[in-house]
Amino acid sequence: MRSSTQPGDSSSTASRTVPANPLLTGPIASTLFKKSLPVVAGSIAMLLFNLVDAWFIARLGTQPLAAFSFTFPVSFAAISLAIGMAIGTSAVVARRLGHGEVGTVRRRATDAFLLALLVGVAVTLAGRTSVVPLFTALGADQSLMPYIQAYMDVWYLGAAFVIAPRVLNSVLRAQGNTLIPGMMMGGAALLNAMLDPVLIFGLGPIPALGMSGAALATVISWAAMTLALFAQRDLRALMDFGRFKLAALIESWRELGRIALPAAITSVFTPIAMALVTRIVADYGHAAVAASGSALASMPSLRLQCCRCQ
């Protein structure tokens, strides 16, 4: 039986033509360079994020800088959870995209974002009720506690905004888009650098908020990054909030968890090591903790950002 399609039927030929994927057909060296460069730039921006915070807080004095240093193990522990979720999301979404399961990709990406929000809320609730005992265990004395509470009370309220954009970035990276995540991380770091002096020291009608201002600058920067990511058409095309089913949500979280949980456990060893170092250094006084924190502000950031990009 002869096919009804004529050899010259261009519409039939077009329907059978699969667009070339530059990730699969392009030169390996140049493709790696183009995709890696924005990731490296974004990682450097995240490193500067913490250094800028430490620089401005240091102008408040030794005690505020020491208090800020005590927050590193806790904040990086939350970021470690986000890194694990980002790695799991990127792996699951990329594999499903490779199979052409666009509908499943939308479900997994959306459910990963919802999980990030849930984890953020859990961090907020657990953190705000445990500030004093947790930081006392890390070696902080009562003279530093007001500074720590001023910073962490605000930071905990925005924990979801610290975690969620890392998951959203991983969705974009899973489809080969590393430029937008890199630009977003750079933009967040720049916004934080602009807000820090205004919110910490005050400007015009804006009062000086001190440690609370530093945390607020961080939260605002990550919240702005989250909103900016949702403005990206490529990301919105991979999200679907219209069809919510509990069974599908649980299935998504199970698939994500099989990769995200081991990745998070691996990443969390860094903040555990930081906590141990901080506890040891705390015995030598506030100045020692402040100095140690100034060094740790960059090194853990670089390592965690590298882990996040795996």
C-alpha cells in the first residue's frame, strides 16, 4: 500500500524534522566554555555577596562582625539544603526533558518549587524558636545575642526566598540555559551591595537598621531574584500551577528526594565543619570570631557554590 504522502510534501518533511540541539551537536570545548562561564561568574557574585555583607557589618564594630560570623554555619546549612534540592531538580528535569516528557517536566519543576517553599517555611519556624539555644551551643555569649537575634529574626523570615531561587535556577540550567541564572545571581549580589549601606546605616528618611538591615538587604535581594526568575518566559513554560494533585505531588517529591537528599547530606558537612571551627574559636574572644568569620565569608561560599553547580 502506497503512502498518501508525496515526496515533495514539505509539511510532512518538516513535521518529521527534529530541531538540532546545540548541546548535542555543537563542539564540546566551545559548548562547555559558553555554558560554564555564566556559572563561574554567578558563583563569584555569590562569593562577593558574603564579603560585601561582612565589610559593611565590620564598620559597626567587632561585636556585630563576631555575631555575623556566628550566623554562617546556620545560614550555610539552609543553603546546603537548597543545593541538594537544586541538584535533584536539575537531574530530574534534565532526564525528563531528554525523554521528551514535557508534561512531567512541568509537574516536577512546579513541585520542586513548592517543596522549596515548604522547606523555607520549616526553616523559618524551626529557626525563630531556637535562636538562643542554638547560638549558645555555638559559643556565642549573651553580649552578642541581641546582634544575632536582630540578624537571624529577619533572615529566617525570608528563608524561603533564599532557598526557592536556587531551585528555579536549576530548572533553567537543566534545559541548558546557564546565562539567565548567572545574570540573576549577579543582579542579586549587586542589589545587595546597593541596599547594605542604605539599610544598615540609614539614608534620608530610611532609618539605620544595623544588623537587621543587613539581613533585610539579603532577603530583599533574593526575593527580587525570585520574582525576576518568574518573569522569564522559559521558566514559566516549564511550570504548571493549574493542576494540583496530592498523589502526583508526593510522587514528584519522592523522585526528587532520591537525588536531592544524598546531595544535601554531602553539602551539609561544610556548615558542620564551620560550626565546629566557630565553637573552638569562640573560646578566644569576639575579635577571634570576627577574624575567623571574615575568612570564612568567602571560602565556604566558593565551595558551596561549586557544589551547587555540579
